[in-house]
Amino acid sequence: MFINVTILLLCALVPGLFILGNATFSETRIRYFLVFAGAYLFSVTVIHLIPDLFMSGEDPFNLGLYILVGFFIQKILENFSSGVEHGHIHVHTKVPVSYLLIALVLHSFLEGSILTDSLHSNHTPDSVYSHGSSPKILLGIVMHKIPASLALMALLVAQLKNKYKAFGLLFIFAISSPLGLITSEYFSHSNLLPEKYLIIFFAVVAGSFLQISTTIFIESDPHHKLDWKRFSVSLLGAGAAVLAQLMI
């Protein structure tokens, strides 16, 4: 768990430091990276997280409902985050920084929480899912968090006009995913909550992953015309998720 916590912390802090150092980056490359990350996150949710949930023994209909709940919760959070979690840089957003940060922290806490391997405790040893989800899910979260960190720091610097305050708020965002993982691990290894409630929580997070990844797809092609370059990048992202599922 320590390694995962460290990776989650650094993947949010390091990109922000590039912004503080006045480093420039290609917006075109960031967009393609977002498409790749979105395709990976969507695919790993469909081929790994959702199958894990339905193998848990809980009622499939109820699990589907909780996934929908997570989808719409993330949609509400997005209303206050200005799409920063999608890597969008809106330096002139009218949403108060406090609301934006709270929405992003909640989102980040939820995505970090799903890295616990307790979801796999009911699987048979020969199951393709029995070896845990952390590495493949962690990769998707890292790819998703890097552009989000860039966008958040750019917005904070533009609005606050103070790099130290901006970095302090970025640090709060950065520690939220590790806290989500630590909290999830604590509850999954204690008797404070029945396992059923953890499964429900994971279903909600899976729904939020679906909302994030599909929004990236839609916003990368707002005119509903197939861009073959972006489509190819999305296929690479999906293929990477399949390979991760088979190999990790």
C-alpha cells in the first residue's frame, strides 16, 4: 500500500510543480493523452471493475443501480469542478475556488479508495480477477490525474495570483487519493462495516469512472465526426487496458 500511496501523491504533485516552474506543455499532446487515458479508464472499468462487482455475489440489479448513482454523483461534482478532473483548463471559471477544491477532493478520495484489493476476496483462485486490481487501476488513475493536476494548478495560479497558496491547495488535492486508499484499506480489514457496504461503495466509484471516461470521449469529439487520429489513440488506450488485464 505504501508504494501506491506514494505514486498517487507524486502523480498529482509533480505536474503541478511544472506549472509553478513556468514550464510549457503542448495542449494538443495533452488532449491526445486525455483520450488515451479516458479510453484506458473506460475499458478497465468495463472489463475489470464491473465484472469484479458482479462476481461479488450481491444482487446484480442493485449493483447496476449503484453504478448509475455513482455516474450521476460524478456529474454533480463536475458542475462544481469546472471539468478540471478531465484535464480542462478554465482559468476564467466563475466557480469559487473552495467549491472547486471540495468537488475535486471528493472525486479524488473516491478514486483512491477503489485501489484496495478487498473486492477480490470472494473470487476463486483460478479466476482471471483473483490477483487483484491495484496495478491496472492505479495506472488508469495516474494517467487521469496528471492532466487534472496540470489544469488545477494553472487555474489556481491564475485565480489566486500566489504560487505558494496555489501549491498548498494542490497539496490538499494530492493527498485526497492516498487518504481514500488508506481509509478503504482500514474499513476493508476491520469489522466496522459489513463487506456488502464496501461493494456498494465500489459500485458507486465504478459509476463515477464511467462518467469521467465517457465525458472525455464526448468532449474530445464535440462535432460527432470521427477523427481517425483520436480514434486510433482511443483504440490504443483500450488495447492497453486489455493487455494490462491479461498480463498484470
